[in-house]
Amino acid sequence: MRIIVGLLANILVTLIIVHVILSYVMDRFHPVRRGVDSIVEPLLMPIRRALPPVAGLDFSPVVLIILIQIISNLLVNL
């Protein structure tokens, strides 16, 4: 169980980081970016509604990574 939760958490965190990098270097209609966006965007949208951009910076990916780490640690410790 610990390995599976850790693996899923690492995959999600990696996808979030890839999402952020691709948003700077790749057109949003590129198939690779659309695939990553289809996984990450539904997770980011509730955070973006609660936490609007500050000075033009979107901190929702950072918040999501922190939440994933907290939830994975809680699940592993159960």
C-alpha cells in the first residue's frame, strides 16, 4: 500500500511540474500538453477558485503539490 500511494503521489507531482513547464514552452493545443492538462487542470480548478492569482502569479500548482504530499503521508500512516 505504501509503495502504491507513494508512486501515485510522485506521478501526480511530476505531472504538475510538467504541466507548469509546458505552459511556458508549448502551445496549449499541442496533443502532449492537452493530455497533461486533461489530468492536471481538474485538480487545479477548485484551488484556483479559492486562491486567485497574486500579482499575476498562479500558486495553485504549489498548493496542489503540498496537498498531495499531505494526503499521501496521511494515507501511508494509516
